[in-house]
Amino acid sequence: MRAGGTAVTAVAVAVLAAGCAAHGSIDSAAGPPSSATPTSSGTCQQSPTVTATDNGRTVCVTAGGTVLVSLKAVGDSMWNGVEVDNDALVRDPHPKIRVPQGETDASFVAKHAGTVKLSAARPLCPSSSNGPMRCAALEQLTVTVEVR
């Protein structure tokens, strides 16, 4: 009986993992096209907007400019707070943005030249998981911001 229970558990885990993977994706959370310009163009913007479609990209902002991050939820799966890894970008203490319900938005001021990793994450599985099994899968957003 023990071997049968193990097989049932393995199948349940596989089904749960597949369901979590199918629940959300970068494409479904993308929202409107990004205004951020990849640095390969050679130009920096004064106020780029970063969205989930920029995941894995590098964008450029001029020193003194502002980077707006706008991440739409998928269902009840909200993005967590947006983080940066150094002080070339600092959180705008007085952002001039209105955050629509279901979005995680942040505004950062480009203080000085440097390269910054901007990141956020959101759960991929519905928050209303039933039973003892929980899904801890996360969608990770990572964007490199060059401040020039």
C-alpha cells in the first residue's frame, strides 16, 4: 500500500506543478508595451517606464531622470515591492503617480551614473490553494538600469 500512496503523491505533485506553471506567465502580466529603450540603441531617456515585458533587458536613464515601474497583477497575484541594489537609483519620496487598483508601481530618481539591478517578484499560483499542498512558485522580474 505504501508504494501506491507514493505514486499518488508523485502524481498530485506533478499536477499541482503543471497547474501553477499554467496559471500565469510573463505574457499575461505584461500590460502595455514598455516605453523603456534598451541601451543597444545608444540613447538614454529622461523618464522611461519599466513593465514586466522588460524582464531580462537593460534600459538607460539620464542622471536626474525618473524611472517609473508599472507592474500589473494577474488575477489576485500582485507583485511585491520593487527593489534596487544600489543608490544610483533612489525611491522618489514624492512620486507623481496614481496607482490603479491591481498594480504595483514605483518611481525612482536617477541620482548618479551607475548600473542598478531592479527586481520584483509575484506568486504564480492562486492564493486560494486548497488542502495541505502549497505552491511557492514565483515569477521574478529583473531589469538592469544604466544611469548615464
